[in-house]
Amino acid sequence: MFQKILAAIDSSTIGQQVFDEAVAIAKWSDANLMLLHVLSYEEEGSPTLPIYAVAPYPYPSTLEGYPNPLDFDVFREQWKGYEQKGLELLKTFTDEAIAAGVRAEFTQSQGSPSRTICDLARTWEADHIVIGRRGHSGLSELFLGSVSNYVLHHAPCSVLTVQATLAKPDP
């Protein structure tokens, strides 16, 4: 039986699947559930700086149709919105888990998702992690990295990977 389950979620479809699986396991084992969202440039939909904003050579101060590439105020505002969206997602999921009879709490951190998940599992003393897997393989996994692969090899406890549901091809 599990006592502390850590569920690493994001705003993608796999995040919902991870949440559903984690709640089911927490209910079954009467465990505490910690929901984690990691603020990271790796997450789909996270704000990114345009590459020209960090280039080592000068660009014009304005580009027609684009904000000043050296003006980070736009990026900061987008990042604040991203943080707020993550907190709202966590609050919604936590409320759903509590309504289902699960003791749940949440936290949001910034950093490398793989390391953050493993670090929190260690400090919170989780005995089970539920994480999504998008199914990158081959070169895409090499270039994009694999959070689930890292967690599987570095976690201090058991890990359940939830495979993203792929759309069925039309006959």
C-alpha cells in the first residue's frame, strides 16, 4: 500500500490522465496525494524568449510587427500568466481530488522537471510517483530529453508512467 503519492502534472491531455490515475490509486490505497506542476521552458505552451532576444550580436531595437526584442516586460507578463494558469490548474485538480475523498495538496516549482520531480519525491518522502509519458523515441527523445526516463532511473521510489493516449487512425 502507498502512503504518499506524487503526481507530476501539466496542462496537456496527459496531465489529466496522470491526475485521474493518481486519484484512483490514492483512493484505493488511502494515500496522501501531492500534485506537482513544474514551471519549465520544456512544457508546451510555456512562454519563450525569441532567439533574437538573446543573440550575441545586436539587432535593431524594433522589428515591424514585433515587440522590442530586448524588452523583457512582455516576457515577464507572459510568465506571470503561465504561473497563474499553473496554480489554477493545481487548485482545480486538488479540489476535484478532495471531492473524491482523497487527502490532497499541491505545489508549483520552477526548474528542470526531471530533477524537480525526483527532489520533491525525496524531500516529501513519496513512496510512489505517477508521471506521464508522451512517447517520444529515437532522435526526438535524444533532442527533447525524456522526463519520464530520467525519473524512472533516478526516483527514490516506485514510478508509474501513464502513456499518452494516441488517436486511432481512421480505417
